[in-house]
Amino acid sequence: MNYSMYPIGDSALQIKLPNANALLLHQFSTSIHQNRCLGVHDIVPGLETITIFYQFPQTNYYELEAKLITILQNIKLTTSESPIRTLYIPTLYDGPDLLEVAHFHKTTPENIIEWHSTPTYEVSMLGFLPGFPYLSGLPACLHTPRKKEPRLQVEAGSIGIGGSSTGIYPIASPGGWNLIGRTSVSIFSLEEEQPFLFQQGDKVKFVSVSELVKSNREDVIFYEKN
């Protein structure tokens, strides 16, 4: 396993895993969490990094580094034959920027919908907002710059394109992504045992629908062979 480890200020440590995919990063993060390292109060996976925040004097960089090296050396990774989660997200493609995105790519809204709903995406990381999934796998023909002037209010469940990624707004917030659709699936809820719908490494498919009906989380999550 190829990785490097270095301090981030005086209360954080970062592990860089340049060749790890999102699923492996999720497994690394989960394993570190399960080991309950003394002094660690937050673990934040990124696109190719895991940042670990700790409290001094409960622990320090050198003690934590030694502990993490042992954990990484003993991680048992899931095999490629193990089932992975695939989430099928019902999507009504009626976003306020759909026509603008079509004009930008010199095509029709119907083509934008087809191109966006065809791929299987991967949750590369969560960030920006609680449970906001950055989805990799957006076709190059849909890469669209973020809006020059972000909206002051984007509704929860809005589906947008920002650069080379697509994602779903989990809560109402300001945002500068190009909105092409929306879903009724709850992305973030404090009433759920697991507040975030998505996990790093999940697969995601957008399913075009003619109208939205309320969907429960268990209705969209399936376990499939990798």
C-alpha cells in the first residue's frame, strides 16, 4: 500500500493515498474509526486523503503516527467480489438551468437528460454541506463551469453539475452549481439512524421520472456484485 503521512498544523494529521479509490478510502476511514485511537475526535476522508483531527495532550503527532501505521498495515480490505451499494435516485429533470446547460453544450435538454442519467457514478467524497455527495463519472460532454453568480437559495434535493462533478444538495443553501433536476429522496436527515444517505465508495444511478413521489431510503438502496 502506497501512502504518506504528515502533520497539518499542531492538531491534525493527514494520510495521503494517491492510488486508492473512494471505496478503499472509505474502508481505511472506517477501520481507523473502529480502532478508537485515543485523542482522535474527527476523521475526514477526501479525494485521496484522510485527515485526522486530534486533541493534545491526549495524544500527539508521533504517538498517533505510530498507531496509524500499525492500523494501515493490518487492514483487511474487502475483495472485489463483495457486494457494493448502488443507489437508484429518482430524478425529475426540470431544473432551472437545464436549458442553459443545453445551450452551453449546443444540444437539446433531452440529450442532457440522457447523457446525465446513463452513467453509473461513484461517491468520491462527502463535503461542502452535510452529506453532499461529490459524484465522479460525469461524461466529458457534460462538464460545465459553475455559475458566475451563485444562487442565494438552492432547495434540498436539487441535482446539479459543477465543473467535472455532479451532486445533490442535501439541505437548502446557497450554491453555484448548474441545477438540472431534483429528487424527493432524503439525502440528509437527523431523524435517521445514519443521517447521511451516501457513503464514500457508493455507486449511484439517476433514474429519469415524469413526476416525483416520496421515496424512502430503503427503496433506493440495492446491494450488487462489483
